Amino acid sequence: MTRTFFTLGLGFVELLTLLTAGGCAGFENSPFLQRHFSSRQQSSEAAEARWNNVRGDVRRQMASDQLKAGNVAEAGRLIGEALAMSPQDPEVLRLQARILLLQDQLETAAAAADRAVELDDASPEGHYLVGLIAERRGNTDACVAAYERAVERDRDALTYTVALARALVAAGAETRASQLIAQQCEQFVQSVDLHLLGMDLARQQNRAPQAVRYANTIARIALDDIDAGARAGVVLAWAGEHRAAIALLNEVIETVEGDDWKALSVARPLVVRVYARCCAELGDFDAALAALKPVLRDCPNDAVAWSLFCRVAISAGDTDMAWSAVHTFNKRNVADADMLLLEALICLQKGQRGKTVALADAAMQADPSCATAARELRQRAGDIDATMPSIVFFSSERNDGPRIDTDGANASEEVRRR
């Protein structure tokens, strides 16, 4: 019995040897073995893919942290590693698009953003990125369309709404932008950014009542936001709400010191000039002059501030102060038509007719657009007792309010923060 078993065992081994030595196509193509080895291979590939995804996610998070810290180059290196490990991960592609956008690699950024949208069309962030890149490339229509898709996918995200409103303004669709902002302000009642956008747009469209409503809301909800208060104050002054403007701007002037002004979107000279103009409009010439003097000291080339100072001094009846200021400015700086006109006016009041005419001619030569005022001064020089020309006013502020930023100037900071 033992011999029989040995013989059978020997035959089985010989059989295996013969099958192996002969190549045994039938053995290799066995459906059972194919399923066995294929399953093991697929399992191994799936495990490797999962591991790569984990590693890629770690690299993506590291890249995101570096980007928030401002290390764009290092973030780019890390996201490249993440992409090699997880080439089909929409989050990785979206972050890559952001980094490339910051590096001004717009073509590559667009490709990454488009691929992210293909893989995850439901994500509003992907469409928002497509819009940011289109905005940078100057493609306004594509920009608006992308932001619209982002808003459709997440109507509760203020960032997408603000981006769409700005893009609509840039596209010339200001009415639609105004409607969008008004609707969203009802939902985001505490959003300072949205109300600022509505205020600036209303001012840009010369709609004073709407601008005032937005500005008053900002004054109420942005109690600790000095920059927002400054912007609202400037717009209130533009709309003729001088007392309300003074209240906001006075707080800004008293609160902000030194280099802290650099953090504001409204420059110190502009804030002070608008404040002083409001004071002058209400007849408080002393407050206006006191506010302007530090600006004249720190900004000796600010023609608008010097001009306003002279106008206030003339209105206050202090011709000598006005003469001293205008003479000082004109000695230090290239001839400015407005300042030449003011000097001519003072000369007229002093009875210096010849000098009045000479200065009026010089002003007209410096800026032909002031020809009407110059001719009026020349005519009045012939009758010194006549009523003074009506060029002493305080609403002459040049560029006295912020316009809406529609060129994506703030995109880099937004890309970095998110």
C-alpha cells in the first residue's frame, strides 16, 4: 500500500514537471488562476492609489499652509509633489491653479482650473477660480459667466456674490450689479464689504440717495472698521451730508496716526481735505484751516490741499494768510492753474490789476480749461469794486472718492487667503 501511494505521488510530481517544462499554455490561461492573480494585482494597485492619495493630501495641506504664510515658491514645489501623487484630485488641482495664478502663469493656471471643474463641476470654488483667471486675462464675459456658476452653486457665499457684482460693473452691466447688491444686502445685512460695494457703485452712478443709505448703514454696522468709516465719510461729503461726514472723518483723523494710515484704502490727505471742506461748507473755517495745516506741512506738493486752504482763508476774510499760502506754493512748485487763479484773485482783492491779468493769462496757458474763470478775472480787473468772481468754493475736490476696483487688484490677497 505504501508502494502504491509512492507511485501515485511520483506520477503527480512528474506530471507537474512535464506541464511546467512544456510551457503549459492551458495552465497559464486557466480562468481560476487569472482571476486569482488579477484580483491580487487590482488590490495592490488600489492600496497603492489610496496610499498615494493620503500622501498627496498631506502635501496639499503643506502647500496650503505655505501659501497662507506667503511662501508661494515653496507652495508651488509642494503642490507639484501632491499632483504627482494625486493627479485626479480636484482639491489639488484647485490649489495648483491658485498658486499658478499668483505666479502669473495664467495659461497653466487656467488649464488646472478647467480640469478641476471637469472632475468636480459641483464645486463653486472651481468656477470661482475659472472666473478669477478669466478676469486676470481680460476676458470679461467668461469671468461673469464663471462667477455666475459659482453663485448658482453656493448662494450663501458672499465672496462669489461680491466677485460677480464687481465683474458686472467691469462689463458695463451696472444696473444688474446694483440689483444684485441690493438683493444680497437683504440677506447679508451685516456685510460691510457688500454695503461698501453698493455705496461705491451708487456714487459712481451719481445716485446720491442710495449712496447715502449705504454709507449710513456702514456707519452703523462697521463701528470698529476705521477704513470703512473713512470711505463712508468721503461719500457722505460728496452727497452733501456734511455733518454726518464730519462725525465719521473726525474720528478717523483723531484715531489714526503715523504709519497706520498706510493700512487704509483712503489716503490721509484725502480724508483731511474732505473733512476740511465739510467744515468750510458749514462755516467752521477755523476747524478747516487747523485740519489742513499738518497736511500742508507733510505734503508740500499737494496742490489740492493748498488750494483748499487758500479758499478757506479767503472765505474767512484772512487775505494775508491766503496770500502767504498761495505765494509759498507757487514758489516751490510748477505752476498750477488753480493756484495761479487763486493768486490772481487775491491780487484783485489787493487792487493789483496788472498782476491779476498776468496771473489769469498764466493760468489759462497752464490749463486752457480754466479759460472762463481767467476771463472773468481779467474783466473784473477793470472794475475793482465789482463783486468778486465766484471761484471760491469748497466742492472742487479732485478725485474725492474711491471708485470700484474692477481690475482684480485684490485678487492676489484673496487667492492667498482662501
